[in-house]
Amino acid sequence: MTISSQFKRTFIYALGGGVMLLALPAAQADNGPVAPQINAKSWVLMDYNSGKILTESNPDARLDPASLSKIMVSYVVGQAIKSGKIKSDDLVSVGNDAWATGNPVLRGSSLMFLKPGDRVPVSELNKGIVIQSGNDASIALADFVAGSQDSFVNLMNRYGEQLKLQNTHFKTVHGLDADGQYTSATDMALLSQALIRDTPDEYALHKEKEFTFNHIKQINRNRLLWSSNLNVDGIKTGFTSGAGYNLVSSASDPTGMRLIAVVMGAPSDRIRFSESESLLTWGFRFFETLTPIKAGDAFTSQRVWFGDEKMVPLGVAENASLTMPKGQLKNLKASFTLTNKQLEAPLAKNQVVGTVDFSLDGKVIEQRPLVALQEVKEAGFFGRIWDFVMMKISGLFGSIFGK
């Protein structure tokens, strides 16, 4: 339904006695800030809170993921720990398939240096995957979580479907090149957003700079963790001859804005870091993210007919975050549009009843679902009869005064 609907209601938030929803610095050029050109096959810069893509190139190209696959491994493990299916202190018996000496596929790749028969806690293997990018650790933990590598890969792809990763298919638990294995920059941004949102304890591992196992200390390959210019706290590098140099990175600023940058197929290790830093720096410099309506907060209250409650608060089920070039959020107005002219019980909690419309200069720029924030059950027989009479009377007087 458009903003011009007869059911539209408009509200301008007041801050400090004024009438502006937001008052921000002067805008950049009318056509927006010019994005940096990145030396890579594909890239995406996304705001974490709003999901808005700030710049992209070949975002849906299907490319080799390399160790970016371990972001999904981390997500699956994080979900398993979160649900209680496994515990961080569970001991995992390392099999022959996770032994680099006995598995030719692993030779020369990133390793935690496990040996058959080792009994290693889930927490240690998890760090070996995230911090050391250990392919052997990925195999050992996959076997423990799902019973086999193939079963774990099925889990990875099932989560990919749930997260609507449309250009991703995993064939391995470690990301080494395999026919039919691919992902895209957009999908890696969405997966990283899910990792941060759904498994925050798991994501916290990605900022750790080093890990020592069996007296072997290894440094996190994400050098942006040491950046003095950005507050980077994740997330994953990847390299194979087929993939080139990949990097997914995430950083936040003091306002709470968080960005996710994906660079895939860069020509060198140095370039993937410099280009990722350029993307993040540009995003923080020229954009801002605000959340004018938070999940669960009442945006308005409306009359409900035939219900056990006469009024129902309406708002959003998820934070309504907006990302715009700095200054362009000035004079932003928020309104709502009801799907039907009248709200009638029963209403379920979080039932969509319309849209919240954000507009600048009279033009709708963003929309979010408007939902009932609480359940409203149907009233009893006499309550429904009374509301029916009152609705007719209200309609009669409305038509008389509307003439």
C-alpha cells in the first residue's frame, strides 16, 4: 500500500521541542559519496544493522570461498553450542581423517597440527578453526557435531537455505577448492550478519589475535585486527589458488554503527587488506545508521473493534534501522499505513497490520512491517454486539460530518 493510501497516519517525532525526527550535519553531494574502486573480482560493503548495501561490484558472482567456508562452520558450531547439542568442554577424539600426515588433501594447508587419538575440547578446536584457520580442526569438529564430514556439509547447506544464501553451495568443511563449491560476496555478508546476530559468543572468538595449541603459537591471519584506524573485531581470511585472496571483515564505531566488508578474489594478500580497509573507512566517513523505531516500542496505538482490549500498541518486530549518507536523514518523517481501514480482533502478537513508511521530501525511501505488539483476543458475545453498534454509529456520524 502506498503512502497516499486513505488509511495513512503521519507523525513527526519531536526532539528537544523541535519537529525534526533527526538533525544531522550537512549532506554530501546530491548524488551521494563516490565509492572507492576495489582491486578484486567481487566486493560488498553492508551495514550490519539495516542490511543496506552501501557499495558493491559483481556481488552475486559465484566464486571459490576458500576458508570463508569456515564462517559457516563457525555458525553451525555456534548454533550447536547455543542449543546445547554440544558443550564447549566436551572432549573430541581426533580421527585419522583430521591428520595431515595421513590425509593428502590437508598437506601444505592451514593446520592446528592435530594427531590421531588426541582428545581435544570443543573450545580448543573451535579456536583452531576460527583463529588458526585449521583445516584439521574443521574436520575433527565436523565429525563430532554431525558424525561425518558429509553430514556436517549437509548442515552447512541447510543453514545456507534458511539464511537465503542464493549463490552458495558447500562441498567441504574446510573450503579447499572442490568442484561445485561456490559462494558470493552478498551471501558472505549475509552469513556474517547472521553469525554476529545469532551466535554472538561464537563471533567473539573472531577478534582473538593468537592461539597456542600443543606449544605451537599461531597468529590470526586477519591483520585488520591490529588496525589503529578502525575497530575491527572479525572475521575471516581465505586463500586458495582457485579463489585468490579473500577477506570478510567487520568493524564498529562509537555510535554503534557496524559495517561488514567482503572482498573476494583480490590479487594479493596485501591488497585484500588495504582494499577492505578502504571500504570500511569510506563507509564510516560518509554514512550513518540510526534506529528511529526499536523493536517492541509503541509507534502508535489504534482502536481495535470486537476485541477484549479497546486499544492496541503498534510498532515493529525488529529494529527499524536506516542507513543513509550523512546529512540526508535531516527532515526524515515516519508515518504508518494500515492494511485495512479498521483493526478487528482477533490479533496475534507481531501480526502485520500495515507498514511504517520513512520519507524524505515527500518521497518514501524505506518501509518496515507495522505489527501488533500484543495479542488481542476476540471479545465475548455482548462485547462484539456493542462494538458493532458503536461502529455503525461512528460510521453514520462520520458520513454526516464528511458531507
